[in-house]
Amino acid sequence: MREANVTVSDSGFDAMGIEELVSLGREAGIRDLQELACHGTGAVVQVEVESRYDEEELSALTCVDQWEHVTETDGGHLYVIAFTAPELPDSLAEQAEDLIGTCDPELGDENATMSLVGPQETISGTIGEYEAAGISPDLRKLGSYEGRDEPVDALTDRQREVIRTAFEMGYYEVSREVSTERIAAELDLDASTVAEHLQRAERNVLSRVLE
């Protein structure tokens, strides 16, 4: 398993179609940013900001699928935001399927840094897809992946399977695209079991994040 540290400039955000989302985060004063889930052309992120987002503008962004103000923190606010970059090709999502995800994202004044973790061939293919879409990530470092604790590490294998299936089927989209009954049918489980797994998984992830 390999880890590539890359930098994406503001022009890259513009090419992705998420420059307004990035701008709103900077205006709110981002203190911490963590990725909770990734689907190639988008992600679910947990963001701690100094002041509340302009929530009317946040809701109006076409790239934002869903957002929630989770809680007020010590001197800040915690949000969970699901977004999809409208200008990224579907082929990128297919290429990035074998990535563990993008780890340790940090948003600066004019760029963002993150780590792509997965097989080297997949990392190379993912960077190639970005370049084909007019985005040129700057590869800063490539090395072995040492591993680290992430919020999803708090999940059992079954919880991880259920919440990933729910995410991929559109359970967390706005408006919600599937019911727990449809997820249950996909996994050959009872709907009540799926609902319990989702509730426990969400609680475990949020507990890890908020702690």
C-alpha cells in the first residue's frame, strides 16, 4: 500500500466546480477538516469552523448534496457536508474505487494538500484522471503507507458494509434516494437490522470525531 501527498491549487477547485464551497469554508474560518467518506467525484467531510457558514449560500450550492450543523464547539462550529464535484468525470470514481480514500486533507489560503492512499497503480491512474479533467495535482511525496486511526476505524466490519452500501445507494443524498427496506433487500437483511446498524455506525463515527 502506498501514500501520495499531493497539492491542488485554487484553479483546480475551479476546474472541479467546488470553488464556491471552498470559498465559503475559508470565510467561516476552517479550523479542522476530516474526510468521513469518499466516492471519487465527491466526499462526506466533517468541518470545524470559527463561525457558522453562510447557510443560505451553502444550501444554494449545486455541488452540495447535504449538510448538517452538528454542534457548537469550544469557540467554533462543527458541520458535516456531503458534496459532489460536478466537473469531475465518472471515470474518476471508477478509477478511485481501490483507494482507501484521501487522508489528512488541509485547506490553505490558495491550495489544499491531501494524501491518496492505495495501490501505486491506482494512485497513478487517479492522478492521471485529474490531469485529463484539467486539474494538475502537484505530487510532493510518494512512499509507503504507515496507517493511522480514522473515524471509520470505530466501525465493525458489518457496520462498515451497511453504511457503505447505504451511501452508494443514495441513502444520504438530498432527497434520500433509497429506504432502509431497499438497503436491507440489497444486503439480504431485515430492515430493522439495517436501521440499527446505521444508527450504531453513525453514532460510532460521530463519537470518534467529537472526542
